[in-house]
Amino acid sequence: MLLLCAATAAEMLAAVPAGGLSHGEADFPLFKPVPLRLGREGGVACVTGVGPINAALGMGIALAQCAAAGQQVRAIVNVGLAGSFDLGRWPLRSLHVVREEIWPEYGLHDGRQVVAQAFGYPQWSDGRREVRDRLALAAPAELGLSLRETAASALDAQGVRSLTVAGVSASVMRVQHLRQLYGAALENMEGFAVAYAAARAGLPCLEIRSVSNKVGPRTAEEKDFPGALRQLGCILPALNLV
């Protein structure tokens, strides 16, 4: 089965079509897997809470609860909102598959930037690879999911790079610094943590984000949280999961 996760109940409820919840739950307590009608195989939905610490903790608890209940999770699908570093390239309400998550806050800080490779300790190693500040994510096809033809124009399946931060970028200087160092398209607060939990569990992770705002200082025209939430409802149909 699949484990569908989102940072907030609002994002989860926006992503799950009406009737998708097996028990009609209108609220999602943190970390509690809720049965979900998800394609042929079924699944569970879990709200992780906001930020990388909540996301990592929430995924660990949810996966442990699934294992204790005899529910075999084969992959994780992470959905939610994100900021765009360039609304001209990644506009409001656009949907993007994330192919790489970066945590720019792990490593050795030299006074200007954090350099992961300069730090003597990886976050984790399984003997074949070391995880420091970057994680590759899965494409829909790697989870055995195919895109509906009608979704081709609505969902950018080519993939983008995203940064996971604990502090949302709110200054022009910070935004320019991150763009120069990482060349990322999006900024979010949970993606790396969810992908890391998946990697530690030996599971593939698919992440899809809806652009809700410009990263950094923004005008009223450079944000649309309600519209971005509505776009989350396109993800499961696009993946042929409803």
C-alpha cells in the first residue's frame, strides 16, 4: 500500500477527493495513519505537522504504527505547498514533481554558507552510500504509477530541485544566497525529512508540490494559497489513484 503524507490537515483534505477517506474522517490528528481509498491497493494518509523535525518524527511514528498493524507500506507519496524562487518559470498554482531534496542547513558553516562535504559525519550511511544534505526522489513511474493523458499539461513530471528549510526565507538577501548556491526551483519545510525517513525505511518517495507563493518578500499578486490548495486535488487523479 501507499502512505500519503502532508504537513497539514488543510493540505491533506485538499489532496484527497471527497469520499476518499475510508471512515469519513474530517480531521487528522498528527502522526496517526488514517485508512484511505487509494487506487487498487489502498493506503493510509498521515499528517506530519509543519517543519523538518515534525516531518521526520511523524513519518517514523506512522511507519512504525503501520508495521505494528501488519500494513505493508511499499512507497511514500508526499504532497503539499511550496514557494517558488522564480514565478516566471514555476508559476503560482503549478504542480511539480520534486526529483531532488536539499537540506542546506547540515554540515560545516564557514561563516558564509553550510558545506555538507566539509563536515566529517554523514547523517546516515547504509554501507553503499552516504546521505549528507541531498536526496534523490522517485518519479511516478518508479512507483508503478502512470500519468493520465489529461494531466500532462497540469503536472510537471520532468522534476525540479527543492530546498527544505526550518526557517522560511523572508529576505531578498537570503533568497539570492540560496539561489546562487543551489539553483533550486522550490522551497518547502518537510520534503527532505520525509525523503530521509523513506530512505531509512528502504522505501521510494514521490513528492509533488503546488506553488503557493514567491519565496521571500512578496506582493499580494505573488501568492495564492487557496488556489494552490485547490490544485493539490489534481494530484491523485493525475496519478490514476482515484
